[in-house]
Amino acid sequence: MAVDETKIIVTDNYLPKNAYESIRNYFLGNDMYWYYSGNYSGGYPQMEHTFHNETVGTQRYAGTPMIADQGMNVMQPILQAFNYAALIRIRAICNWKTGTMTQREWHVDVPFDCTTAIYYLHDSDGCTLFEDGDNEPFEVETKANRLVEFPSQYRHSTTTFSTPARRVLINFNFIRAKKAKSGEVNVSHSLTCGQHPMK
């Protein structure tokens, strides 16, 4: 299936410099906790930290209960800009460089319609790719303070990279709030345990 490239929205300098630097310093610094998730798709070492998921809300890990709250607070400038009605999942992802340049498998993040966004914390020669039917994949370069938004059902992938030593990004899945009609008020909220968009 060919993608509608107009629905892949790339925004550079997404946050003001001070907000970007605060988020970058947190996620690339020593206060951030990572959890090994295996060699993704084979030979692609990956670490993650899930801050929020669709079944339990804000995720808290044994021994580091405050990390989720700190991370969610640091990410507020991004979350506020999304104008979301419900958060589905927020994951920070850290990959390490490999000796060969390859592509990961195509995938979608969640099995229902919502918005996916990827926020890049620094430059890298690794790219995000979008499957585009019989055409060449649509490619988005990894640039610091860049956000790419797209429909969650668009199959996407990423490439390995050679620089820098690791590639760190934040992956968001959320339901965008509808524009309120005159006299109406939008109420944004996070999904809590027991709530799920598929139900």
C-alpha cells in the first residue's frame, strides 16, 4: 500500500532550545535508566524505557519508582504540544551502532488507529523508513530536535547506523483531541487501567 506522504509530518526545531536541551540532557544523561530488550530483529542491540502504556498508565519499575515521574515531567513540552485526548504508549529507545548498515523489519507500533510520533534527540546517520508500496521507502533522517508524526497504521522501520555510538529517540502513540466546536471544551486525559481504545 502506498502511503500518503502529506500525512508524514516532519517538523524541525520542534521545541525551543532550552526545552530541547533539558529533554536531551535528561535522556542522554546519567539519571536515565535503560532496560535491555534484546537484539531486535537480530544483531541490533536495543534498550528501552517505557514511561506509559495503554494498560497500566504511567509505568513504574521496582527500585526506580521516581524515574517515570521525572521523565514525564521532562517531556511535558512535547506532550502539551500534541493536544492529545489520550496517551497510549511512550517509550524511550536506545540502539547501539553496528558494523553493518541494514534495515529492521517493517512494523506498526499499535494495532489500532491513532497517531505515532518520533522525537529525535540528536543527529545520526540512521534513518526512519516508511513502506510505500512498490516505490522506494520514504525516508526521514535523524536530526536533533526533529519530530515526525504519522498515522499509526503506516508500516515503518529503521536502519542501523555507524555514528554516533548510540541512537536515542522517544516514541509516542496517542489519540489526538478533536477540534472543539464553538462552545465545547476538549478534555485531555491519559488512559487508565481497564480503558483501551480497542474496547
